[in-house]
Amino acid sequence: MSQKYQKRQRQSIIGLITAGFVAISGVAAVAVWQWREALIGKNNANLKAEIAGLKSRLVSGEKSLDVQLGAIEVNQKLQQAKKPTIDILIQGVNLLRQNVNQIREINHLTGHHRPIYGIFYRPTLHKVTFSPDGKYLAMGSWDKTVKLWTLDGNLVKTLTGHQSFVYHLTFSPDGKYLASASADKTVKLWTLDGNLVKTLTGHLSDVYHVIFSPDGKYLASASWDKTVKLWTREGNLVKTLTGHLNDVYHVTFSPDGKYLASASRDKTVKLWTLDGNLVKTLTGHQSRVVHKTFSPPNVNVIFSPPNVNVIFSPDGKYLASANSASDNTVKLWKLEGGLVDTLTGHQSSVHHVVFSPDGKYLASASRDKTVKLWTLDGNLVDTLTGHQDSVSHVAFSRDGKYLASASGDKTVKLWTLDGNLVDTLTGHQDSVYQVTFSPNGKYLASASRDETIKLWMVDGNLVGTLTGHHQKNVSQVTFSPDGKYLASASSDKTVKLWTAEGKLIEMWTGEWTLGDKLSGNRCKLNRVTFKYVTFSSDGKYLASNNYDKTVKLWTREGKLVNTLTGHHDVVCHVTFSPDGKYLASASSDKTVKLWTREGKLLETLTGHQSFVHHVAFSPDGKYLASASSDKTVKLWTREGKLLETLTGHQSFVYHVAFSPDGKYLASTSSDKTVKLWKREGKLLETLTNHQSFIYHVAFSPDGKYLAFASSDNKVKLWKRKEKLVETLTGHHYSVYHVTFSPDGKYLASASADNTVKLWTLDGNLVDTLTGHEGLVYHVTFSPDGKYLASASADNTVKLWNFNREELLKYACNGLEDYLKNNPSASNEDRKLCRMD
């Protein structure tokens, strides 16, 4: 007995010990799990704070390299993070997209040890300029040097030899030579590899400006000694042009190379023939005319100084001159010497004037903090305000669509030709005195007193706004099933097909009369008329509804397969069956028509007593549901047999949708409710609480949630069989459309407040996508969830990129020159983009 007792006692002890170990292990496991979850929570909080800080800097207008590198770093952390929350993931990728989809700094070039401009009692003519092919930049400085850089930021050479300030430099038209003008009374001619070709001597005082003739055979130089000298490209003096009574600050050739114009402190502009004969002296300014330049076609624009200037039109027929002091005017002359007009309106001295590339407009920059845009006949088009200090320089882009202005407020502003501010570029630490576009228009260079040149990427959109094609509001946009294409439908009678990269492939035009369009009002949802386009499930066909009572069926390649006729009134909606073999159309003639993909009419479904607004197939394709102004939803077999009429709505029913499993239907009505039905027709729930008309309803991919959009500015999110989950507030006007992401983790809403909002399933606003200038009617995700497309009354489709890997690659590519070549880039920065 004793042995058995002892054995049982040992077993009990072992059992207790084992249980103890299990308990301790369990407690330890829970503790470890809690510790890990706490660590994940802390990491998520840190990431969220980091994103918020970077976004705040971005929203404030900072476009620095530091912000861009920060966006890259935080998104790389998100790629490696464990259990990042959906809101952090979306906010991170949005931050990255906003960085790459803006005009942003991509490099800064330093090396000069004194300001790249000068403030002195004499005019300052320091320059930064692109070579004609856009591959090089050159800049001169008070430090007596010229620096030559490649566009990717490599310093080619520092050109030394001048004994005093370098005021101005210019490339030859063929880009093989560089000429520099200096306070040491000389002009130096250099090759692009930095070799000195010749020093042109003869001036008796500072040389302020030098310019090549359009054919590159001659140079002209302007000097404090009151003369202009004409030289061959080899450096031989051809002639000295005398006649000015004071300093000559600027000289330029006419576009055809037959004339020279010189601007002087004696308040005049003189026109000369190439052989040195004086043609005309232009008088009328009340103070010195400091700067003169032509804008010859197909030659890089030569920068102007932070004072006034005079410039020829691209065709050489006109001359505009700006006064540096008291009269605050721009004068417009004909080449023959007659004054066309005196442009008044500036409240202080005019520092710079420039013609648009087509010669139709003139822009002037003034100390009064404004840029003024004028027509060639002297009419003021617009006054561009916003700078907080003197505007020293203005430049047109090569296509003439944009203007850039440089200011003492340390910023560069980019404007459209109609005067809208596109962007404010911040980052310089001191006054910006010069700005210019690269020959290809992709880059902008700005020169500042902070001793730097900043390079900005103007053409920075990875995928952006699909514009320039639709002429009226775009009511719908949809992706092809493989995500490679986008189709947009507009009230301009067109359907357009785009690649996912934003390239227009095809445009299909429908025809309808004014009467047809007025009839289209019958399809309106609360005063909004929607035109639809839909892909077949294999992506090979597209169908669109039309105001002319037809349905158009197209191949993806743009061939019209068929025009489906038979409806007696406007077609409000069209959709393919899930297998792509059938097509259903809903019309204000009170019918639904069922067609084969080839366009053969199979059946006309009758029974509705008023307009049919919407039709939907069940996921298995066996059933159809139709929504009508007769306050009902009708359920049909695919063969056209009426199964059930769902009644209960108190007003028009505009939209109907099947759940992903096909077991339920949801319908929206102007009676301010959504009704949830079983497919057999039994009413399960009436979802109320909206204060106005409901436009759209959508099921989540797993069928557990419903979201609906209303004209009461709200989105409501319901969990099926349960009560209201969340009311999503934040939109300021009607919400037209709502859709779930393919993974069902968040949703997007489109609104009349011109925005798209992204929400989590617990109702938190993740981000607001801005940029549309009109009502946003429709929003849709690509099948893989990496893109979002929105259609707007501003006649555009916007494509929003959520592809983190693609955005990271693009962001790093944009900074490649800086990371590879700029000595100020740290090793940590280079490691971010694997350029260490």
C-alpha cells in the first residue's frame, strides 16, 4: 500500500508541476502576445504620427527633397510593418502619391560661394541657363566663376579666369560654346568641356550682357562704356556701335538675325542693322531701360536680370520695353519704331517683360508683387496676385500653357495662361531672382540669392488627370475586368477608352438631337442625368446607353458591332450578364430589353407602369431585377418571366443591386429609404434615417455590409441583419456614388463637393482626394485595388494611384540624380532607394 500510495503521490506532484508549467506557459504566452500587440500598436502610432507630420508639411506647400525622402522612408516602413491598420496603409500611399503627383524639387546645385545674383548700384545680370538641348545648365556668380553642370547634377567644370563678377552667360544656338560677360571688361568664349577658346577684349568698362546671333556666327556685347561691340564667333571684333549717352545694359538679335537692339541707362532703346548702322532710337521712357532681349524661336530663352528689360516678339515685328524706375510702364513698339501702346497698371517698377512663344501675349513682372498678362494690342488680360514681395522674373513654358514667376518672397509660382495659380514652389532660403523652363518643358530651374539653383520636375504626374478630350461632364467611369483599360461616358455624346496609364485609345461618338437630350431628362436622378458604359466579363466588348433610344455595342478595338434599336424612348441603363453573353437595357419606355452580345433581341420585359431607371443581373446570371419610377422592383428570370413585383417604396425606385451571393437585393428610392429583400421577394428590412434622396447602394465584396449614398451629404454603412453601423459625415454636398475596395477593407464616396473620400469600415475618414473642379459623379476601383478612377462634371477623369511599389519606384527615379550625384545626399538617403 505504501508503494502504491507513494506512486500516486508522485504522479499527483508531477501532474501539479505539469499543470503549473502549462499555466505559467499560458500566462507567458499571453504576456508575450500582449507585449507584441502593444509593440505593434506603438509602431502603428509612430507611423501615423510620422505620416501626419509629413502631410502637414506637404499641405503647407513644402516640396523639398526632405519631405519626398520622408514619404519614401515611411512607405518602406509600412511594407515591413506587422499588422499596420488600413487607415495608416492608405494614408501612407496617399502621401507618396501626392508627392510624386506634384511639381517638386528633384535636385539643387550648389558650389558658388557668393550670391548667384547681386544687389548693387549697377544692374545685376547674373544668369542661369539651359543649353539648347537641355542637357546642361550654366550659371555665373559674384565669385568670378562660371559653373557648368549636366542636368543630372554632375559638375562638369568650374570655369575660372575672370577677374571680377560674371554678369551674364549664354550658350551658342548649336550648344557647342558658352560665352560669359564680366565686370573685368571682357567676354570669354568657352567650349562645353570647359576649355577657354578666347578672351574678347576692348571694352573700357564692365560688360553686362552677351548674346549669340541666331545662326551662331556672331556675338554682341553690351558695356558700361556706352557701347555695343559686335564680334565673330572666333572672337574677332567686327564693329563698335556708338551713340548711347550712358551705360548699355543689354543687347539682343532679332529672330532673323538682321537687327540688334540695345537698351541703355540713357532711357532709350536703339535699333541697329547687322553692319552697325543705326536704324531708330526709341524714346519715351522716363527712366533707364536696363535690359533688352529677343525671344527667338527654337532657341533657349535667355534669362533676364532682376530689373527691367526690353524684348522682341518671336516673329520680330514688335518690341516691348519695361521701365526700371518711376513710370511703372511697359511700352510696345513696332520694329519700324512706332509706339503701339503704353501698358499702364503696375503700381511700381517693372522688372521684366516677356512674350509668349506664339507672340500673342505679353507678361510683365513688377516690384508691386504682381505679374500682369497682356494681349499684343495692349489689353490687360489678368493680374496674377499672390506673391508677398517683388516679382523679379517671369517665363513662359515652351508650349505657352504656363507661366512661372520668381519673387523676393523666396518662392516660384506656376500659373496657367488664364491666370489660375497651379502651384507655389517653396524651398529657397532667400530671394528668387530668375526662373526658366528646360527646352522640353519637363523641368524648371530657379536661381536664388541663397547661392543655389533648384531643379523642379514640372511634368511630375505618374498617372493623373485624363483631360482634353471630353467636352462636357463625365458621369461614369469603369475598369475592364483585367484592369488594363478604362472607359468613360460623357454627356458630350462620347464614350472614351483609355489605357490604365491614361492614354486615349478610342473615342466613340453617339448621335442624338436636342429632343432626344430633353427626353433624357426622364432618366434623371434628382436632377442628375447619368450616361453609362459597361464592359463584358471578358473585356472584349463595351455597351453604352444613349439618349437616341439606342444601345451601342462596341469591340474594345473601337469597331461598332451593332446599334441596338427597338426602345421607344430614352435608354437609362445598360448592363452585361456575368458570363458576358447577354445584355439588358432599361428604358423610360417602361420596358427592359434582353439582347444577345451580338445584338439580337431576345425578349422585351413589360409590366412596369413608368420609367425603368436601372437593371441588374444576379451574380449567377439567372435573374434580373429592374427598378422603376412606378415605385416597384421587378424580379425576372433571364428568359424574361416575371417572378415577383416587390412593392413597399413610397416613391421612385432608382437603383437595385444583388448581394455577392445572389441571395439578397437592395433597392434605393427617393422616399429616403433603402429596402433589403430576399431574392424570393420577401422584405427583410427597411433602412431609414437618411434625410433626403438616396442615389446609390453597394454591397461589400463579402456581402456583410451595405453602403448607400444620399443627397443629404452622408454615406450610411449598415451591417446586414444588424442595425446602422456608421453614418459617414464630412461631405458638404450630395453624395452620388459609393463603392467598396476589392478586398472590402474600405470604401470610397463621390460627391458634389468636388471630392472623393476614403473611409474605413468602422466609419473613420481616412483621406480626402481633392483636385476635381466640378461635381464628382462616380468612383470605381480597379480589380486589383491599386487604382481608383473618378468621373466629374469638370469634364475629366482622374486616376488615383494606390500602387505602393510603383509609387516608390517612381519617387526614387525622380530623385535618382540627386541621390547619385549630389554630395549633400547622405548615405542613409541613398540606401532608401538602393543607390548607396
